[in-house]
Amino acid sequence: MPEGLIVKALSGYYYVSSLDQDGRPVSGEATVQCRARGLFKKKEITPLVGDRVVYELTENGEGMVKEIRKRTTELIRPPVANTTLAVLLFSLREPDLNLPLLDKFLVHIEHAGLDTIICLTKRDLYEGDPSEDDTVLMVQEMYRKIGYEVLVTSARTGEGTAELKKLLAGQISVFSGQSGVGKSSMLNALEPGLTLETSAISNKLGRGRHTTRHVELIPLDNGGFVADTPGFSQLDFLELGVEELSPCFREFQQYAEGCKFRGCTHIHEPGCKVREALEEGHISQGRYDSYLQFYQELKEKKRRY
């Protein structure tokens, strides 16, 4: 039976792309529309976009997914398997840059074990105000210091798009971010001819209408695939334990090892090296504030559930 890659999931159907002898998806070929075996549902297993599967062709020209190969990574929101890279798109304008929300996305991506690129979009909406340029530089410096790749881009002018596309070559990456930040516009800029639907920002709500209705892997001409995912602005922490939060803040780790107490929450314990690093300016106050906010959210979730 042939093997393939699920490149789209929609209304109970899975669209599978063939693989070549080296195990890479074959571009330019039509996908096979498949159903999944009933056995998966009994075992509470749902095939995901990004899954490598074994499938069988049926008499009507469709297919049946018979087996799902072992996943290397799995995201819950968005539901994508086997991605190696997350591109978090956050706009500088319309909607305005939301750093606490960016930190929340980073926690989820760190927990999933993916590499991350922070992509600041809509650079063209900054009109040359020196204070705005200072904000961009501050954000770049803060996150690069932590160890993240930070790109400043504009789908309209093309700024930063070539650099981003180079980083996506040969990878299965996921594009995520708050609604209205320009994910579809960026994909159109990266791969001319896609003509993905885009939408304007609602001035009343300050966010975009969702233009992506399902998860789909979009092939790039450099061998990469990008998961264009439905926009969303709220994330929960149901899959994350309180004790798992601190390791998701990269900059805490080198200091946390020296804390006086094992399992230090970095909030009230004496001898906490993380708070000491905060006071000395080695950890940003904004990032630490995000940590405190998420810690309280996790405690509330734990009490509630």
C-alpha cells in the first residue's frame, strides 16, 4: 500500500499527497481524497494534517487511511503533526503589537518542542515615527537576546519576505498568530499565485475576520510546506501543568538551576535566582509579568478542573 502525507483535512475527508522514494511529498500531483478507518475513532485517534500515513485506494477512486506513522511533534491548537518550525506572526499595526499574547504563543510552542521564528508583520504601516522605530528595535533586541529569530516584514513592500522564505526551505512549518495579522497576505507574498483570501481589519473590534476555515499544508517552490491555520486570539492552558510553565520561558533556565529550592515557582521563595536576575536586568520585566499572569491562569484552571 502507498504512503503519503495528509496536506488537508476538511469535513471528515483527508487529502493525501504521494511521497517519492526519499519520503518527500510529490509536488504537482493531485491528492487522493481519503476517509479514515473506523478503528481510529474507536481508539480516539484523529488523523492530522502533517501525518504520514499508509492508505489504500478504493474502487471508487478514493482512499482509506489504514495506518498513521509515528509523529515527531503534535500541536493541539492548531491541530498539525510533524512540524519542525513555528512562525508566529504578530502585526506592528492593525491590530497593534500584543506582546503578552506573543508570550502566550511562545509558551505553547516551547511546550510543543518546536523551533520558532517571530515574524513582525505590516512594517509598511509604520510611518517613520522615530518612537515607532525604537519600539521595533526594542522588541527585536528583547526576543533575540532570549534566543529567538526575529524578522520584520511587510507583505505589501516585500520587506523581509525573501529572508523568511529561505528559512522555510525543506521544512514543514506552521503559521500562527492573532487574527488579522496578515498570515494569508504573507503566504501570498511568499508564493505568488496562491491568491489566498484576505480580509480587512474590523475597526470596531480591532481584529480580522477569519479567512482560513481549515488547516492545510501549502507547498512552497523551495521544498517547504506551510500550514496555513485558522486565526485565533485566545489560547488556553488545559494541556499544560503549572510545573511545566517555567521551562517554557527560555531565559529562566540558566538561573532556575541555581534556585535554593527545587520546584521554585520564582514568585515568593527566598534564594530565587530568577527574581535576582530580574532585579539585575537580565530578564525583562514584561516577560516576567507574562509569566506571573500565565501562572495565575494555570492555578485557576487547576482549581476549576
